[in-house]
Amino acid sequence: MLASADLIDRLGLPPGVAKRSLGDLRLRGKGADLALYALTKTPPRAGGRPQTEGRKIAPEETPAALS
């Protein structure tokens, strides 16, 4: 899936999704280049928890709190 940098900045990425920059690209119908990212599902780390790409997990999001 592709997403613009503006969209990612507004929404943020959920746990388990990683972004890879594709650079600034000119899209048909757009007057200016857009910074685009490819979004991919990250493989679960050992222990079955998804990678959060540096995002701190709030205590209410920990597995113990969700039980």
C-alpha cells in the first residue's frame, strides 16, 4: 500500500506497520511532487508481539492490561 507523507503525519502508523520512503515522486494530475511511502506489515518479533517502530506502548496497551 502507498501513502503520502502528509497522510502518515496526520494519522500515524498502527503497531505492526512499517514505512519505507519512496522519495518525492511526480504523479499524473498533480502539480507538485509528493513524498510517498510504501507501507508493509512487519513480521512479529520473538514472543509474538508486533514491532512498533520506536513507539512507546502505553500501559493500557500491554497484554496484561488487555486480559
